[in-house]
Amino acid sequence: MKYIFITIICCCALHVFGQQKAVNGKVTDQNGPLPGATIYEKEVPANGTSSEPDGSFRLTLQGTARTLVVTYIGYLSREITVPASGNLEVQLQPDARGMEEVVVVGFGTQKKITNTGAISSISGDKIRQSPSASLQNALMGRLPGFISQQRSGQPGSDGAIFNIRGVSSFNGSSPLIIVDDVEYSGVISDIDADQIESLTILKDAASTAVYGIKGANGVVVITTRRGKRGRPAITFRSETGLQAPVYPLEFLDSYETAKLRNQALVNDGLPEEFTAEDLELFKSGSDPYGHPNIDWTKELLRRTPVQQRNNLNISGGTEKVKYFASLGYIYQNGIIKDFSTAASDVNTNFYYKRYNFRSNIDVQATKSLSLALDVTGKFGEQNIPNSQGRTGNIFFELSDFSFLPPYAYPIYNPDGSFGGNRTSTLAQGSSNVIGRLSMLGYNRDFSNEMILNLKAKQDLDIITPGLSVRALVGYTNLNSYSRDLTRPNFPSFIYDPEDESYTPYEPDLYRTPPYSLSYSAGSMRKRVNFQVSADYDRTFNKTHHVYALALMNQFTYAAGAGEPENFRGYSFRAGYDYRQKYLLEFNAGYNGTDRFKASERYGFFPAVSAGWNISEEPFFKNALPFINLFKLRGSYGIVGSDQISSGGRYIYEQIYQRGGVYSIGEAHRALEGIREGTLANLNVTWEKERSMDLGIDVNMFKGKLKLVADYFDRYRYDILLNRRSVPEYSGVAVPPVNMGRMSNKGVEFDLTWSDRIGQVGYTVNGNMTMTKNKVLEIDEPSPAFPWLAETGGTYGRTRGYVYEGFYSEADIADPKVPKPTTTVKPGDLKYKDLDGDGVININDQMLLPYANVPAMVYGLNLGANYKGLSIGISLQAATQFTFRYTGIQIIPFANNLREIHKDTWTPENTSPALPRLSPDWKSTINDPWNSVSDFWNRRGDYLRLRNAEIAYTLPSKWFGRIGISNARVYANGYNLFTWMLVDENIYDLDPESPTATQEMTYPQQKIYNFGLQVSF
């Protein structure tokens, strides 16, 4: 009996051994090995692996079918039967037509070859090539249709503002942000790039109609990474970056400033402020306390503050359970030096810390039921120095002559105490800036975010193949609060070097006050989201493909104790294609919000799109075989926007306000009254947009050349705006009304060439976006002259004079030369007399040609790889926009002087960069604030080296014995070089900075970054 048992055991062992056959193989294409290809057993999908950098792989079979499936992005998948030897080489063919490429659309995915909407996407790997801490900063020049401007470089606040296909409304054009099918309530710059699988922008009505009332401004759809079948894969990435201002802040020293101050006074017939002895003492530096010469930029700012980023993620799974988990940390140090002392013991620099985590778990509960649990969170900490001074903005103060000229005061006195302002010419409150940064503490803001989404999908093939239902429950909690540690002042002293005396700057202050700790609870914001949907996707006889979606989406959003905001929407999609050749799709949204009264709450937003894959026609294949894909597509539809920022949230409600006094009784008795406020607008509704898009998709030469081009025409109407034609003497506050209209037309293209030369692979991508909007109705009063009309031109333009040169002495003496009513002198700016009345006044201002938002954006992206070495370069340009500054960086003696202030008008220099020097440009024709002109409104057209990266993947054989499967070292950079293309940048500030402002913001930063990525 025992022999029979042993025989059975041996047979079973042999059977198992036969099933667990080892397979050795290599994945290649026509040019060589393909690293990173996915190989799995068809019968046991959980049994899989990936190819090594040399294309090789090893897998032990567990099933009996002996069939492997090999996939790789951009290539056609293959099924291979394992030969008896167990050795095989798999050559994949490029997916020249994009047959298997999948794109993300609203509430789902589609094959790119059958998609008829206008979309652009970028992978998470490409986003991670940028070291910028804010996600959207990595997208400019990479996605056609995406237009952004980075207004600041402040840690934690350096995320760019952006729009999709330009400006189409007076109420903002911020797109909707969707993360894993759920509207995102946080700030997009706080999303960790390590968590992203892909980012897609939806640009036309066909792709955004399912979002209905929220789709008119476009949609950004982010898909996060999820686990895949296979053994656990652990990846650690660590980066250290060095930051520096794109435009360094450089000002003239005390000697040069004092000379120009004297020149300005003489120009206005005033006595000089500084004697020859003063100038010599400034120049020689022999009197550092009586005649200080401080380079405040050098004293206040670091040369290269550090940025650090660390990410750890793990992914893997089986056929039943798959998981992806990520931890991230980023630290941005500020540009201000560390002035903390043992006495202060606080960090008063700018900085930002952010911790991100995500866990995505997918469970195949049964053969037909799948569940998913996504949990993500963020903890942010932003520190700002309590610098007080000039509006609390240290950078404004750095450029402000009235607060911080180079001779303001010595930083330290001989006894080590803080120096005090000894001159009456400086503004009140201009106490020692180093002392303030050392002693006055900080303002610290905290922000927390927690998001939980539970999803379920039930396949209903038992009813009919291709039918499924989905459900989602989501909860979002956003919380912010602040903790401030501050003191009001500190002792400083005015030192007199002649008698060596010390006088308190604040006479009653001799000792440092204690810190005061304050706390603000901030706000608590919550969103509860429910979604239920039914999907149908089926192909009949490999010919007729039919698909449909019906979805209900509802959420409630509440901020603190305020009234909750409620939204309910229904989305529909139905599509058909015949052999992927003739394409037709209908999308619609029917949704509403309590921002509008009940009878006007819901709207219907339909869109239809169609496409024709001409390359699938036999006549086309025979005539032009080198064209692999040639698809024509078009869409037309109506979408909406409920961003009604004008006039508040409940415009349909009548407002009454407390105010005024009633007198009641025989004796005067004052009682507070109630008065009528803004009238109700019972007909208020959402903005609407008719959107048309015509596009073409072309793949040629076996997919090496790819072209995507679009023309779009958007007509926005019912834009909510405040009445401008109703006079104030009407005596009543008129509500905003839906009467604005704007058109926005443009073109965009994306052209890519990818190929290999031997073992060198390379890619060249160029893209362009051109938009042009026109104001059709903005309810402006009839202008006195046609050049004053805003209607008919680009939205956001500035009124200003037209520069004609500088006044000469002959012009001043000639009564025929038009002049302003204020006094002008030789060297002042001369403007064109548009109305011909001989006087330069407000009627001679026109709407200047360009707004502050670029009308054209270009991108050039280059990439190459050789074995383990890869290089990537991204150039980006923005044109046809202007920017100006009204105080900082340009007005002499309001702003600290720069090199450009040496190049001003004099009788000997009649072609200068700036008008004549004067002690005060304010209220003169030279004032950029009160006398706006195209002299000050400069073209901001620029070209940037936006991103660059060089990386090397180390040979895996170096680390095989210690369990490291992949190691990659790299260096990359952001905002590395900037070139102005049209006008000289007379402001020496980044062209993306806020325009028409007197305050200088935290300067934009360039980043030199070094990193290591290791996978186990």
C-alpha cells in the first residue's frame, strides 16, 4: 500500500513540477530591447513580471495553458504560447494607429482611436520630471490648451493660476478639478505628483457636457496610481534642490543713490540734499554709522535656499487584491536669511512643509463585484515672518525707498545693539528690518485635508453582456488654523558717532517685550458626495460598438457654520462606432444648484460629436499606406458655469441691511433702522456657452509622426455682471444681471516625432495654443470716443496713453504741441493727442492692444535616451500679453534705484530708457499709476527653459545581490533661463508676476535639483 501512496505522491509532484515550468525570455521591438514591458500568464493573471532594462524576463508558470500575454504602452499586445524549451523572444509591433491606447474622459475611459472630443493628457512620469513643488507649474508648454502664469515664488503659494483655452468670462475662467471621478475641493498645487498616473484636460463641449453646469471653463481630470498584479514593488525617491530668484534683486549703493537724488532735485530747481563731503563718505565707507552703505539684498536674502522632497511608495497585488500606497514630504525653505538668536529662538523665515499620503486598495470580492477604498490626506504648514514694516511684505519694503534706502541706518551699532533710523526723510515705522526679522516672531498657518472614497462596481453580464453599475460615497474634510507667536516691538538705538551717544528709537522702550501667542481656528469645510451610475459597453459581431452611461451625482458642501451648498446632477453619454471607422457620440448633463431659485435651478447641457477614421477606408489604405491614422472629428454643444462671483451667492434673494436711525416718541429716541439693500434678481441663472470644435488626428510612418490639431469657437452668453450703465443717482443698488457676452476663438496643435537611430531613441514635440477673445456685451456706458470702448476688443485690456517720445525744450515753448494741464518739463513723457483738442487728458487714453493673459503659448519638448542615459528639455514661450508695475521697481525715490535709473533723459541723452529724474513722479505725466501708457505697459513676451533633466539608470547587475531592481540618479531644473522676446524688461521682475500693482511679491524661483530613485 505504501508503494502505491509513494507512486501517487511522485506523480503529483511531477505534475506540479510540469505546471511550474520556468520561462526565460526577452522583449524587443524592431530597434532593440524594451525595458518595463508587462508579462503575465493568461490563465493566472496574478502571475506576472516586468522586463529588465535589457528586455529580459523570467517567469515560472503556474497554470496549464502555457500562454503568456505581453503588453507595453504604445505597442500592440501579444499572446505567446511557451515552447517546450521554455525560451522565447517576443517582438512587439508599434501601435501605429493607437488601437489600444486608452484616454481618460468624463466619468470613464475610451479608446483614443474612437474618441471624438478635444482632450490632451500627460503621464505622471513626465510631470515628475519637474522639481516644482506645485503640480500645475509642470504643465505649461506640455499640454496644448493649458495657459498658466506663476504669480509668486513664495513657499506654499507658488502655484500658477491657469485656464484652459484662454479667458471666456468676466467672472474668472478657473477649470473644474476632478480626481478619480470626484470633484476636488482642495488646492491643486497640494496634490503630490508621486500619486499621479495621468492628468488630462477636457477642452470642448463633447468632453465636458457630462459636467453640465460646471463644464464651461474646461475640466482637469487627474487619475491616481493604482496597484497592479505582481510582487510588491517598493520605490523610494529623494531630491534636494537649490533655489534662486529668476531675476535677482539688485539696487544701487548709497553713493550712486545720493548722486541721483541730487540730480533729481536740481532738475526740479531744488537744492541738493547731499554735500560733496557726504558723497565722499558714502563712497569711501569711512563713516559706516553716520553714512551707512548697506546692500540690503545681500544682508536679507540667502543665495540658494534649499528645497527637499522625499517619496516612498509600494504597489503590487494578486488577482483578488491590489494596492498602491504613497507617502510624500516636501520642504521649501525661504529666501530670507536666518536671523534667529538665542533670545528670539524662533524661525522667522518663509518656509512650507507638506506631508501627503495616499492608499488605493482594489478588491475583487467576487467574479462580478469589485470594491475600492481610496484614502488620501495632506498636512501643510506655512510660515511667514512677522516683519510688520511696509504692509508686512518684506519684499515690498526691500524695494521701497521710503523705508529702506541703502543709507537708511546701520544694522548694528558699535555696542551690538540694533541701529535706528536717524533721518526724518524715512517713513514712520521704518525700524530696523533685521531687528524685526530677529525679534518679532512669525505667523504660521496650518492646513489639513482628508479624503475618503468608497467605490463599488457590479458587473451585470448575467443580464446582458457589457452592463455594469457603479456606486461611490465620498467624504472630504478640509481644516485650517493659524498659530502666531509675535511681539509688537523691540529696542533699537540711534548712534551718533560724533559724541558716541545712543538715543532710543522708541523713547519709552528699553527692554524687549515678551512674545504673545495667539490662535485662530480658521475654517472647517466638508463635502459629502454620492454617485450612482450604469454603464453599458458591447461590441456586436466585431463590427458594431455601442456604449452608454447614465450617472447621478450629488454633493453637499459646507464651510464652517455657513449655509451648505447643494448640487445634484445627471450625466448621460451614448455612443456608437462601426468598425472604429464611423463615430458618433451624444453627451449631456442635467444638473442644478441652490445658487438659483427652485424654478430656475436646473439646466440641460447637450453636446454631440462625430468622427470619421478615413484611414480605415480601403481606398485610403491603398492610396496612402504610410498614413496609419487619419481621423476627422467635430463637436458642438452647450455647457454652463455657476461661478457667479459677482454679487454673492443668493442673488435671487432680496437683501435688507441694518442702518440709519429712526426717531420715535415725543422726545427723541434713536432706534436703529432697517433699510433696503441690493435688489433681488429673480431671473438670475448660470452662464452658458455654445462651443464648437473641429479637429484632426494623424499618425504617419508607423506611428513615428503624430499630429493633433483643433480649431475652436466658444460663445459665452448670460454672463453675470454688475450694471455699469445704470447711474448712481438712481438711488438703488442694482443686482448683477445675466447680460454679458464674449466670444473666444483659437487654434491649437500638437506635433510629435519619435524614432530611433541605432540604440538612441529620441522624441521631438512641438505644441502651440492661440486664443483671441472679444467682448461683445459688458453693459458699458456709451464712450465719448470709439477708442475708449471696451466692447469689441480683448477682455482685460488697460486704458492708457499712447507714447510719442519725450518733451523737448522746443516742444515746451511751442503752443501747438499738446500738453497736459499739469506742468511739464523737458524730458517728461509726451503722449498722443487722440481727440485733437490740444490738451492731453483722459479722453486721449485708449484701450491698449493687449491684456495681461498670453494669447499665444508655445512648447518645444525634446527627449533622447541611450541605454540607461536619458535627457529631456522643455522650452516654453508666451506671447501677445503685457505687464506693468505702478510703483515698485520703477518710480525713482518711491522705489530704490537700479542700474536703469542711470539711463534717464537729459539734454545730452535724448533717447533714454526712462524720463527725466525727479524727486517725485507722482501726480506728474510720468507717473505709471495715474498716467498709464504703453510706455509703462510693456510686452511681456518671453521664452523660458522651463524644465531640463538628465538621468542615468544604473545597470541592474550592480545591485541584484542586495535586492535593488532599479536605481536611477538624475539632475533637473525649473525656470532655468528666461529671454524677453519683444520689449526690454525695465522692471527686472518676472514677466509672469502680478500686473498693475505697487507691491513686489515674493520673487519667482529657479530650481537646480538633484535626485535618486531606488526600486526594490
